[in-house]
Amino acid sequence: MKKILIVDDSNPSRLSLSFSLSQRGYEVITADNGNVGFAKTIEHPDLALIITDINMPQMNGFEMIHRIRREPEFQKIPIIALSSDDENGNEAINLGATAFIIKSSKTSEEIKRFLELYLK
């Protein structure tokens, strides 16, 4: 079973994504900020995907992506950056995110398309 890490300070967002992904047969691990997300990445080096919000307390998504990409063993893990602010997209991609998705009612559909492309 492939593991997906969801990092988001919004409990409803984490729960919604977790439910959707576990229904598709993925093992879901969650974290509520970038510090915990980075620690869970170290704890689970076999992650198939990381989905992270950008705006979070303690360590935001930009910082977490940057720290993950500095580690050679995590270079190939796809990362989806999520934000309600479309201006965050370029920075997320420049720091190493594989994709950027604007949070909306269609977020789950866009993640599903990403999974079909990257996690066959």
C-alpha cells in the first residue's frame, strides 16, 4: 500500500483529503504543520507522495518543501503544494514542488488526476 503524507493546519482539509485518499486504497499519514510534516517525512522515507498546504504556523509549506528537497533521499518524492492564494504557485514550484493546486471545491479531483499520472 502506497503512503501519502498530508500536511495542513486545517483539520477539515486534512480529514477530507485523508478520507478521499484512504477510500482509494492509500495509507494516509497526517501532520498539522511543516515541522511535524518534515519529521514524518524522515520517519517514513517510503512515502509515495507529499501533499502540503503553504500557509501554516511554525514551518510553512515553502520552508518544508525546501528542507525536504535538500535531503538527497527525498529528491524523487512528488510534492503537491496547496494554497488558496494563486500567487504562491511559482515559489512552490521553484522550491521543488512537483505541482501546485489552488484550494477549491475541485481540489480532490485535481489530486486524483495527479495520482493517476504519478502513482500508477
